[in-house]
Amino acid sequence: MITFADFSKLHHAITLLGMSGVGKTILSKQLRKTANWYHYSADYRIGTRYLAEDIVDNIKFKIMQMKDPFVARLLRSDSIYIHHNISVDNLDPVSTFLGMYGDQNHGGLDKKTFLVRQNLYRDAEIRSMEEVGRFINKSWDIYRCKKFVNDASGSLCEVCDPWDDTDSVLSALQQQSLILYIRSDERSEDELKQRAKTDPKPLFYHPSFIEPVLADRPENGGGVDPLDFARPLFPELLAFRKPRYAAIAERAGFTIDVGDLFMSQSPAHSVPSSNQFLQNIFNAITAEVARTKTARDRFAAYLEICQNRQATREFGTPAH
């Protein structure tokens, strides 16, 4: 069994899996700022690469709907330039494009537009995850970052099939990284539900979840307040996603409880240092390894990935 001292020295690549708001981004930013981890943000990549044109087109469409002839003339003649300002710290353009179903007079989307954007986001998220391996290489080649954290979207469990061993998204992630499911507890789930109730955000929903909810709703969203529509969905979405997260962890990764990762139930006030983060996940992994052979095999495979990555970077050839 590898020691923690040796484990901490590896060229890690870790995919964080869990519900939106459980602390993935807070942790990833801390690792980037304080310990030179490369922070790969799924939503940043989605917004700046795969949905960039759609986001800007939507902004232009909204501006043209204002029917200001002065601005319209400038846009038509390419006299002004419009671009989003997406950053790892500002992902609002992604969520506002995704939008919410409801009455257009209250900022909602009609059913067809809502579902089209759901599909666009799904395809973009899949592609962003399938290229994680390329960014792991770039993180070293360009920035010399030994360690890499994949800040996956909360909907990762919905754009893959957790029960399919050949799923392309999970296969790509497992071949390059350690998938770590941050399991929420009752207290953290209550906080997530309260946050979603007071400040609901646009989210991606698996078709089997959202289509029955939309079935009897008006096609144009008329009379439906988008916020009122979204608020009651979150607790149901949480219940829908939890077994999917658990299945991914059981088949392709490992699980750590949110309280064990952050040493409390409040990630915002207890973000671990890089060394403590590795210690916490090492403890969780070794506990799983002691229980099952499949966990031992997965951990051994991950260690080999890290060792080969390090050998390739340092000597030009894999360790084995």
C-alpha cells in the first residue's frame, strides 16, 4: 500500500463529482490560487468554447428586440463588437443562456427553446469532459502544473450513463483522472435546498426528469413564473441525481462525505489546503480499498496512471 507521503507527490488529476453548490468550485479555486493546481472548469469551457457563439447570438437577439434603431444599425453594420465576459469567477452568461422555462414576459423561455438549449448544453458538457485528458497535458506543457482538478458540473451524472461500463464520458474521465464523489449530508442538502428556494438558478435536467414535468405545461410558457416553476424542482432533482452519483462512484471512482472533505458542513468556511485535501481523500480511498477488491483495483489503476504521467513528463516514456 502506498504511503501518504508518496501519494501526495504524484502528478494528480482529480475529477470532482457532486451536486451544484456542494463546494467543488470553492475548493478548485483554492487549489488553483494557493498550490498551483490547474483548475479545469467545465462551465467555463462550455461557455468559452462550445456555447460561445450561441451565447453572443442570444445577447444580440435580446438587444434587437429592444427595437432601438441606433443600436440595430450599429449591429447590422458591424460597427460595434459584442462579446461575453465569461471567467472562472463569472459564469453568469452560461446560466442565463441555459435559462428557465416560463412566461417570456417574466424572462422565461418557451418549451421548445428551453429544450433546445438543454440539448445544446448537454452536448457541450459531454465534449468538455471528453477533452479533459488534453487539458491535463496542456496544464503541464504550458503551465507546468503537476496537479489538475476537474471542476465538473453538477449535471455530469445526467449527461452520462452511470450503469454503462462503456459510457464514453466516464471512460474518458476514468482513464485520465480519479473520480471523487463529494457526498452531501442532511445538513448540506438542507442548505442547498434553501439556496435553491431563495435564489433558484438555471440547471440542466435529464430528459426523463424534465419532460414529464413539462408535459402539461403551455408550449409558450404563458402564465408560468420561471422562478416559481424552478423552485419545487430542486429537491426532486437532488433525489434524482443522488443514486446516479453513487453509481458512478461505485463503478468508476470513490466517495468522500462533504464533512470529511471540508472537515465541517460549511465548505465556504473550511476549505482545506492542498496537502489537507490530499490527506482527506487518501483517508477516504484507503478506507474503501480496505473493504473491497474492486476499490483496490481502481486505486491501483489510478496510481499507475499518475506514475506513467509523471514518468512521461520527466523522462519522455511511461513508467511501465
